[in-house]
Amino acid sequence: MRALVLREIPDDTLLGEQWDALVEQMEQPEVFYTYEWAISVQRAYGAVLRPLLLLGYDQGSLIGVAALAIKPKDEIGFLAESTGDYCDFLSAPGFRQQWCDAVLSELRSLGLGPVSLANLPAASETASVLSEAARKHGYRTFARPAYRCARIVLGGPEDRGVLQHRAVGKKAFRRNLRLLDQKGAAVFSATVGSDDMDEVVTEFCRAHVTRFIADGRLSNMVQPERRVFLHELAQQLSKRGWLSLNRLLVGDRCVAWNYGFQFGGSWFWYQPTFDPAYERYSPGLCLLGKVIEAACGNPRISVVDLGLGAEGYKERFANESQPTLHIRLSSSPILHARSVLCHRVADAIKTRPQAERRVRAGLNRLTRLRSYLREKGWRFSVRLLAGRVRGAALGESLRFFQWCGRVPVAQDESVDIRELDANLLALAAIEYSDDQGTLDYLLHGAERLRTGMARGFALLTSSGMPVHFCWVSKFEDLAMHGLNTWPGAPGPTVTAIFDSWSPKSMRRRNYFPIAMAAVASWVFSSGEAPWIFTAAQNHASVNDILKAGFAYKFTIRRHFFSMRRTGKGADKPAVSPALAGNGLCHYVHSEN
């Protein structure tokens, strides 16, 4: 056997045909093993992944493929491990042990780091022969359970009838479809034409982000590489007839999607989503029921694979599961011992949910701190921390302003103000995916929308892109936002504009005063008195607030031992000292 090592996947039709022929000979063929999947990953993630392709030839015939990638610190992993639910070494029948031996021999000779093989099916022949090959080449093996992928094995005609009734015959399913029909005929669509492919994938990606952000999470589709991958994969798989973009349409509106595949006798439920506006009707479950119904009627489909993820609804439908393994090969005994220890500690922590939540929260904070230090540098971070300590010890001031009912800011017809919803938050998350501060802000805003704690607004450009955000709330409700209430507001109908934010790339463009004037006008037209506050030291913010038509009223000066109020309106009811306490810095204007 001759092994060929390549640093990229060639755009070669003949190689693709030979590669896919090997996939068909695997004990369980999967679309994730195909040439089309690998080339799509390379095209989408080429800037961040370093492919390492090993091809095995015997007398000129391709008998083995290992699609790998070099990760940070020279660690080796499967090329498709972050995109594919299953990963494996490919080989012709009878060559798996020989091919695994050849792959590890080549990796050892390259002098790279440990080998981390994720999402390897436990039933694969690779899992049973890898340990022996690893010992031969000086690797220590640590295998641990990874995931259990729920599956629906369809069986014979009688079994299919039972499964079909379980999926679409239940009262709840029929009731939800009936309610959807009242809003427009509910239609299951199993195919998408090539002319509409890009539009449907774009619509699906945006819907996925919207659904996640409405639930307080970030979808992986906010990252441009993921969206490029799904577009490229759709083009590649549709040419082979393997793509299955399923949709549930209510009238002209799509309310549920499944970006899936039909390959090797399997209908794959890969990445589903639904319109959160229709959540009460369970459109995702309705779509899954329709997929199962269609699969039961298709003799070429033997399995509906529900893939990775432990969502509860999968267990209600599944009658089987396929476990996967994570196998780590280390040539260093220290690295091997560390892998085993980390796994044991993680398993122990998982037995205590409260401890697990704390550990995860601590790791998230540490990750964010590292990211911040990389971006800002140690000197800036130390100066910022020193300034905050000094402000807490020596005192800080807040200036309060009331809108005068005039709009002196030059109005720009290319922008408009609109109330925030999940769709706008999702659009912003996609646009500003590389701005962690903005992503955190959007998630915090999604929580407010879910709880109804405040109303949000966005300033939009003529293209519909949000470029500035803010929130409004009654002054007496500010306690819900991390601030103490204002006992005795300066008027019976006072509304605060707070938590203003511009993404980094949109700052210094005069959007803040335009947005504040527009929101203040909306508040005023609703019969409320618009007020706003900011840190007195933020001179740029103060100037923009004045530019937006607000007039200065008074200042609260907070010191370590006392607080006093100065400036105009000192005879008005006092502001609670805790108003300037913990959590305040998050709610002052943060554009400058």
C-alpha cells in the first residue's frame, strides 16, 4: 500500500468519484464521509482550517481516505468534526486495519501533536482496530463515550404503519396542523428547485439565528463561515440528489425547516429550525412528523436519523440509538494522563448540576477575559481597572436630562427608527458576528423581549441594517434592569431611555443623537416625558444628548460614604443613592 499525503483537497472529479465509491462500501455509508462534504468544508473554512488529506493506493486503486485537519498546537482531528455528525476513516472492505496502520504511521512521521478523533461511530470497524495500530506506533489510546444519536429504524410494512401513526396520528399533531391550516393551507415541501436554492438556504440561516436568539442563545449560523458552508454544501449535494431541504409552508410563509439529506438509505434530520412566532403550534414537530410519514412511504429509506443532540422530542420518536466515541491518541504519557484526568473530573462535576453550571460560567468568564486581553492588551486593561477602582473610591457622577420636545439634529432620510423584535436582533447578530460586545448586548436584549421588561428600538439604514440600539422603561421599573427605583420621579409620566449601544464598526457616525431624538419623539407622542442619563465624565455622550434636544436637569454625585444632588432641579424629589450603584455602567451611553 502507498500512502499519499496532501495539504489540501484537490478539485478533482475522478478523485471524487473514487472517494464516494469507498463511502458506498463502508459498513454504514454516511453523507458526512463524502468528497462533496469534505470539499465544502475546505471551501468554507479554508482560512481557519489546515486540511491534511491521506490517500491510500493499492496497485493504482484508491483503497483508503482519511480526511483530517491540523488544529491549533498541531493537534490532528477529522476535517468534518465540527460539521458532521459522524466521522470515520474510509477503506475498501478488508483493508481497514491496514489503512489505520498506514495513517498512524504517516502521522507519527510528520511529528505533529496528539490525534483527537471525534464523532466516530462505536459500531465502526475503525473503533475496534485503532487501539492495536496505535500501540504499534507509540500512541496511548483513551476512548470515551461521546454522544448517542437517536434513530428511527423503519422496518417492514407493518412497523412502518405503526411508526407513521405515532408520528402523525396523534391528537396533538392533528390539532396543531388544523390550527396552522386556519392561517393558510399547511403544505409539506420535500424539495427545493436549484433556482431557489440560495434564497431558501439564506432564509433558513436567518430563521435559525432568529429562533436561537429568541431563546437567549447564539446560533452557529451567525458565523459567516457556517453560512458559506451550508450554501456550498447545498450546491454540492443537490447535484447528486442527496440534499433534502424540507419545509412546512403556511400559505406563503415558511414556518419550519429541516436542512437534511437522503443518502445510503437514511433520511437525516440534520439542522432543523422554526419560526418562533408560530411556536405555540409546534411547527418543528409537525414538520418532523411529515418527514417520518414521507420516509415510511419510501421503500428506499430504512432509517430516519435524528443526529446529534439530546433534545427530548427525539426520544419520543426514536426506537434505536447509535453511540459515538471520542478517541484521543497521545505519544506523550503526560498528555495522555491529563486527558484521562480531565475526563474523570468533568464526569464527576456533571453529577452535580449546580457545580456544573458554576464551572461553565467560570470558564465562560475566563474565555471572555482572555479574548478581551488579546483585543485590548494588558496596559489598556490595567488602566481601565485602575480608573474604575479610582471612580468607586473617589466618587462618580451621573447627569440627568429631560427632552425639550424639539429635534435640533439634522434628520437623515436614509435612516429610520423601528421597535426591536427577534428578527432585528438576529439580523444584527449576523451582521456583527465578530463583535463580541454587540453579541452580548443582543442576547441581553433578547432576554428583555422575552420577559417584557422594556421596549427596545433600533436605528436602521436605508438597507434595513440596524446601526444603533436603545431601550425605554418607566423610571419606577428600573430595578428590573439592575438599578434601584427612583422614589418620587420628577413627574407622573417619566420614561427613561437607557442602555444605548452602537456596534464598534458603526461608532463616530452621529447615529446616537439621531436615534435618541427619534426615540424621545416616540415616547413624547405616547404621552410620556422622555429622560436620559449618562456618566458626567463622558463628555462626548453629554454633547450628543444635548444635540438630540435634551436639556440638563441635575447631577447625582456618588462618593464612597455619601451621595448628594446638585445642579438644576435640586428641589425635585431625590434619586435613590443606589441608582448610581452596582450595574450602572452597563446602562449609560457606550458609543464613545
